[in-house]
Amino acid sequence: MHYLSRILLLFSSLQVLIKCLNPNGNNVIKIGICPECVDAINSIYLRLDQINQIDSLIDNNTKLEFVYRNCGFSRKNLINDLLEFNNNDRVTAIIGSSFSYLTIITSLITQNFDLPVCCGSSTSPALADKEQYPNFFRTIPSDLFQASAMASYVHENGWSSIAIIGTNDDYGQALANQLTESAKSYEINILVRTSFYASDLESGPKNVVNLVKDSDAKIILYFGYLQDCLAVLKQAKKKGLLEQGYVWIISDGVYAGYYMLTNEEKELMENVIFFVAKEGQGPIYEEMKTSWVSGILNSLSPFRLNNTSTEPPLYTMSFASCLDLIAYGIDRVLKSNSTYTVQGLINGTYKSDFIVPQTFMFDNLITPTGKVVLDINGERIGDYSILNTLNGEAFEAATWSQGTIYSIRPIYYPGGSTIKPKDYIDPNEVALYSDFSTVVGKLSVLLGAVGIVVVLLVFIFYALNRKNPVIVRVSVKISYVLLFGLALGFIQLLIMTGKPNDTFCIADTFLLTLSFSLFYSFSFAKMVRLYRLFYVINSGEGSKWTDKKVSLVGILMTLPNVLFALVWNIIDRPKPHVMKYLSTKEYYWTCRSSNSMVQEVMLGLILTYGGLILALNLIMAFKTRDIPSKFQETKAISLSVYNVTIVMIFTIPILTSNSLGFTSTFLVKVLSITYIAFFNIVCMFLHKMYNIYVTRHDKKTVGQSGTVVAVKSTDVKNDSELKKTYKITSDVSVRVKKSLSFFSETSRMVMALDPNTNAIHFLSLRRNTEFSKLEAFGIGNHSLFLKFIKNFSIQKNAKTSALKEYQQWVNVLELWQNKIAAHTKMSGSMLSSTMIKS
């Protein structure tokens, strides 16, 4: 009896347990579920409890029950689970996977068993094909509708050019394909359509962003998932595509994880636009939202303890709506025939009565996502929320319904502006130029101003010291012309800052051209004069170049480039024009002729002639390299010519290669002009100013303290036959031009000083083993000398007499040079016999 009592008690307990789990006996209609999303599973379990409490649904003795199988993301596991749903679980319908590619498999398998399949998040347009998937319907709008809504939104905003970026998967490409089709009906031009694989988040996003940048698109539509989109937006930020003037419209696959982003990641998505199927409408949604946390906890969901959300996440309610349509569809089938029983339904007797989508179409049924209206293909005709992100939150800024946009609040575009951007890049608006607000603009103006001040100070110094022998020898008037040329270069730096206008474009063709041509044409003329003075001796006419002749040559050499610039402005005057760098894709302002051929020809002529002037300077610099630097300035001019040549060799390829961006190119141009101009000032002018200052300082020092830096005269043993002692001043090459020869012959000459008479002798040099024979030109007497008769070196604290001896020697040479400079003609006899007293 004791054991019998225990058995009866156990049997009673099992009956109670069975009643609790299945309070209506065997009247349980099973529905298979296999979503991968925990929130989706929790939502349908929460809704199940509410559905089972509706007395009018099916009958009081029948309840719905879920059979959950964790299919995961494995196609093989999914197929096995679907077979189990039909063969062992005897389910009546299935709420399918969260992803389109798995839902496609689900529909293909289950249609063989006549099982209806509903999904709340699979949006692939492929599933709309009723011939392929006759048993499928969904409570979320297809990507067909999302793409159509986006195309309609683009059209309604007056945009006609877009770029499309899509991940290279079913979701991204399906949306991109549909949008491409929808764009045709609205005559929207797709500037570029590009994609990448989600497995390559390094080079893939970078490449697609570069393509969009190159296309000049301003309206960018993105189709993909969250992490892929973040990778693209990071590259877009680097390329300036998240700045003001752009629009980013992003699909719902990205928004699904928006609220799980970090603050830094949300900053990347600031002021973008999301298209999200509108859900969460009506009293049922509000009821589920209120009881979300507690309701899930008290449900039979296998993941009730895993819930971390405080309200229904995106698209979870669509799965709950699937349950509503299935439950009311089952109710419709059972009540369609009075002979139908629940048990017959469970046994699959009435499978043929489930016609998708007609069985599940209800005009006024309120579900957790509001009214679900299906079309003939089982597609939900849905509305879309147009969400706009601002300060880390997504706000509903507008809604789209059946092709109509209903605005709710202003849209914020990248950069925080509410002004609607244009759908194309207006080069005139985005073209770069360096104004005074930029660093390079300020630098250009500063360097130009400093240069003008320096030139002015040098001009004043030269004017005040114009009678000083140092300045007299270099010709003060020619120096003024050189300073004017340098000033034009600095003026160019001053006017380069700012947006180009017609006046600037005219000045731009003349300033640098005139600056370069003036400086180096007059430099060439000066070197020619020095060359003729020291090397070319014509015993007949022996002409000497005066300042007027130097100026005439300089002007004539400058004139062709001035004429080129003038003709250029007459034929096709350069005007402000927008160009684009091929490397950085930046637009920038510049001055160009409307005819590109005129631009290239005239600029080519100016550069070619400038190169000719530079080449002539290089030749003369080489020819005059041996002239003593203390008596002329060819070495200074040579340094200037060598310097500008080297700078041009490096900078011209850089400036014409189009490889740098606007700012870098502008900076190179500014620094090149500045360096050349200041180098010329230092080389041609400042060292003379320094010498004048040092000379004055030394004279004051001698008069005040007696401390001098003198020169010690060291005698070298002379030949016994030496009758006179000469102090050799320079060893030069003299070219004598023959009447029938185009070239000149060169002979070695020596200038010698007679210490007794202070006479300068210009003698030809002949070498004879250890001795150098100097023949007095035009006299006929001969004297034998060693190569060096006197060797001068500087010593401190030398006697005043030594200094006077050296200074007397120098004064004689200077007086000789001034005397020669005063003659337009000179002969050999004058050179050899002219007596100059110190």
C-alpha cells in the first residue's frame, strides 16, 4: 500500500505538471522558430503569452507553442533542423532566420512540406519571387521598398547625381541593384557605383572612398552592415567626405547596431541619414514596450535571462508581427470550414488551405508594428522612418510613405549645417586659394612685405653712398635696375594671396616675367662689360661699354618677354579659372587663357626665352670665372646664376608635375621666389654694403687707437739680371680678336706695378722653365721675373709703414681701373705707359 500511494501521488503530480505546461490537453499548435537574434526570440515569446490570452483566437482549448531550434549560421545545421521541424515536431508554420541567405534556404526546403514561412528582418528582394519562394511572406518591407524610398527621397530633394557604395554580399548588392533600377525612373545619374568585400576592411574601404572622391559625388548612398560602414566612414573622414556639403544616406543594416557604438564611433556617423522601416506603432507596441523587461523575464524564452535591452530593439517587433499574422491565419483556416478541427490542423490535414500570402492578409489587423498590409507577393507595403543623427542620438526627421515625404524636423547634414547641399561639386565654390586666413597666405604676404622693405633700405643705402668707390665700380644706376627687378618678385608674393581676379591675372603674366628678365638681362650685360674690360683688347679701337650701353643691352634682352606677355594678354587674356589636381583631386583657382593652346604656346615662349637668358648668363659666368673678385662682381653674379639654375631644376618639375596638393604647390612657389630674391640681395648687394661698413670702421680704428691689420711684404729672391722690381697684381687671360676669325686667340698677360714711379705695366707673359718673361707691350724692352716677385700676406700688429705700402699699391690699382673706365678707347701704349700717381 505504501508503494501504491507513492505511485498515485507521482501520477497526480505528473498530471498537474502536464496541465501547467499544456493546460488544454493535446490542443497545442506548434510553430517552429529559428531566428539568430536573441532580442527577436525574446520578442516573439513575449508576444506568445499575449496571443494565448486572446479568447476569441482559435478556441479556448487550443494554445500556440514554440519549438525553438538553434540553427546558428550553418547551412547544414539549418537544413537538418528544418527537416526535424516537419518530421518530428509537426509544426504548422515557421518564423524564420534573421538573415536573407538563411531565409532563402528555409523557404526552399519548407515549401516541399507546404509550411508557411514568415520573417521579420530578411529584406532581400530575391525573396519577393513567388515562383521561387511561394510559401514566404514577411512583416518587414523588402529592400525593393527601401531602395525605392531612397530614390524617391533623393528625387524629392532635387538631387540628380549620386554615388553608391555597397558591400559585396547579397544584402549590399541587392540594395545597390534595386536602387540602380529605381534611379532610372527618377532620371538620377549614378556617378560611381563601387563595392568591397567585408573581409577586407583595410584596402577595400580606402579604394571605394577614393573612387567616390574622384567622381565628385556629393550625395553618397551606403548599403552594408555596421563594421563595414565604420571602416568606410573612417576613410571618408580622411578624404574630407564627411565635411559640409556632403550627404550620407545609409541603409537599415547599419542602423541596427547604432546604439551599441562608442562615442568615438558615433562621431563618425554624426549628421548622417538612416532609412529604417517604420515600426513600433499602435497600442500593442506600447504594451510590449512597457512590459518588455518583466514580460521577457516571466516568459518561456530560452534567452529570458540574457536580455540586456530596456525596450524593443530595431526589427524585433517585426518578428512579433509574424506571430500575429500566423496566429490569425491559423484561426482563419480553422474557421473557414465548420468541419475543421484543431487536431486535423496539427496533423497537417489542412496544409493546402494555407495560401501565401492570401491566408495572412488582413486589412485592419493591428500588430506590434501597427497595420501589416501585404501585397500579392507577400511583401509588406511599409513606411520608412528617415532618421537623422545628432549629438549621438538618432531622431526621426521625416517619414516616407508611398512616395511622399512628410517632414518632422530639420535635417542636419555633415558639418552641422541645415542648408541642403548640392548634388554635385561646384568647382567655383570649393576651389582652393590662399587667403590671409591661411598659414601659407600669411607667409606669402609677410615675406613679400619684408622683401620690399629690404629692397627699399638697400636702395636708400646705395643712394647715400653712390660716390663710394665700391658702388661706383658696379654702377649705381644698373644696381637700381636690379633692385627694381627684385622688388617685382616681392610684389608678386604680396598679390598671390587672395582669390584671383582679372587684375591679378594681368599682373601675374608680367610680374615674375619682368622680374626675372630685368635682373638677369642686366646681369648678363654687366658680365659682358667686365669680360671685355679684362679679356678683350683691341689694339685698334678697343671699345669700352658704358652704363648706357649696358642698359641698352639689358632692355633689349628684356623686351622679348615683355612683348610675349603683352601679346598673350591681347590674343587671349588669362582670366580666373578653376583647375583640378590629378593627384589630390583638389580644385584650385588659377589664371588661364580660355584656349589651352594659347596658354601653352605663350607660356612656353616665356619659359624658353627665360631659359635662354639663363643659359647666356651661365656661359658668361664660366668665361669670367678667373677675374679677380676684389675688382669686379662677376663672381657674385655667377653665384646668383648658379643658384637660380639649381632652384629651377628642382622646382619647375615639382610645380608642373601636378603631384602635390594646392597648399604644398603654393608653398613651394612662395619659398622659391623668396629664396631666389633674398639670395640675390645678399649676393649682389649686402656684401658690398658690409665692405663699405668695414672700410669705414677700419679707418676710424687706425685714427683712434693705432691698431691695424697690415700686410707684410715678403721679398722673393730676384734674378741678378732684374733691373726693375715689379709687384704683380694679377695674372689674366687676354683675348685678341683677328679680323678674319670669328673666335679670339688667348695670351697670358700680367699687370705689374713699378714701385718707383707707381706706373702700371700691362705685359705679356711668356714661360721659360723656372722663369717667366714679361715683355712690355708697346715699349720693346724686356725684363726677366720670377713667377711671383712679391707675396703679400696679412699679419696683425704690423707696422704702420707696411700698411701704407700695401694701401698705396691698392690705391694705384683702383685709380688705374677708374682711369680705364673713363676712356671709350684705349691702346696698348696707354696700358703700358700710363703713369698714375697715388
